[in-house]
Amino acid sequence: MKNPFDLSGKVALITGASKGIGEAIARIYAASGASVVVSSRKMEAVEPVAQAIRNEGGQATAIACHMGNVTDITNLVNQSLAIYKTIDIVVNNAATNPVFGPVVNTTEDAFDKIINVNVKGPFELAKQVYPLLKEKKSGSIINISSVGGLRPEHGLGLYSVSKAALISLTKVLAKEWGDDNIRANVICPGLIKTKFSEALWSNDKIMNVMMKSLPMKRVGTPEEIAALALYLASDASAYSTGAVFTADGGFTI
């Protein structure tokens, strides 16, 4: 029986892949046979990830891209195609949250930055890859949202708004592109032990409150999100599209 999680011959493009969830996804994809394009805003941050994957026998290329810049996104797609000739899987993991506090205190610049990176960027990347996936009649788009997109987080109002928009975008893509056999699904992680969320999991006061309502009583790991992303990239999820998957230790129950 063929391994349904085998990604041999596939090319995966992962944004926000210099650390945390994005890096874990790139590593598990490469270990499953895919050629991976690992992308992040700074080349010096993402090249070590690509090199580590190559050192382990995988195929990986690092390409710098600021997901709030459409020109950068176009360059990311063009460079990926120049190297690998095709793209099969897109993981929109890059995100930003420059503010913490009430939305009334958020500046216009901060609003634009959050929306541009967390929503417009994934939209532009998916749109630019669409013609290729349509021609192939095959493809998987995986957007990394957050439980904040399902239930607004205290102090993370606009971040939550952007992640809710990403969930809606995923469903729109699934509905409009399903006839082309292009799947779009979204993962909503809970609190995961990454640099991005360190301000939360390193705060004892916040953690004491969270643990009272968290059924599994622990913080998640990037590898646990990556395993779900592998399912959504592979033939194992061939009939899943427009789905919202939570991986939050039961936080949203």
C-alpha cells in the first residue's frame, strides 16, 4: 500500500520558515520527500534552515521575501519556478503582530502592516500560484491562522481580525477553486512554544490563567502543527477542502 503521506516529487513553498512552525513544516515536508522553498523576510535567517535540511539529505532552497510586499511575492514565485519548474503546495505561515493592547490604540500604520502581511500577502501568493495549479488540476494551499481567528484574544484584537479574515479567505479559495482540484484548508494553532508567542508562554501569570481552562494542560510544539500540515499537503487529505482545523489542546472547546 502506498504511503498516503509521501510527498516525493512535490514542491512546497513555505513562508515564515526561518523558525517555529514554518521551519517545522519545512523539515517534515522535506523528510517526506518534497523539495521545499523556505522563505522569510531576511535571507540570513532562512538560509540556515535550508542548509540544515540539505545536511539531512533533503532538497531545500532559501528565498528572501517580505510578505507585505507584492514585488517580493512575485519574485518568490518566479525564483521558485526557475529552480523547481513547478509548485504543488503553498503554506502561508508568515505573520506579524507589532501591537499588543486595545484596538482603539492601534495606529493606521500598524493596522496596514498587520493586514498586508497576514491577509493580503497570503491572498497575493495564492493568486499568483493559481494559474499553475489550475493548469495542473492539482494543488494544496494551507493557511496558518490562529485560535484568535475563531475567538478574539485579549490584547490581540487586530491580529485576531486578520486571522479571522484568513479563515474566510481560505473558504473562499476552496469554494472558487475546487472545480480545478485545488484544495485550500486552514490550521488554527493554539498557544505553541515559538519565539513569536514567547511573550505569552513565558509569562507565569498568563500561563496560570490559561492552564485552568486548557484541557491538555500544556503548550503545543511546532512539530505538532507540522504533522497536521503534512496531512493537509498529502493525498491523505484528498477530500478535505475549506476545512478549519484547530490544534489547541482543547482551548476552544
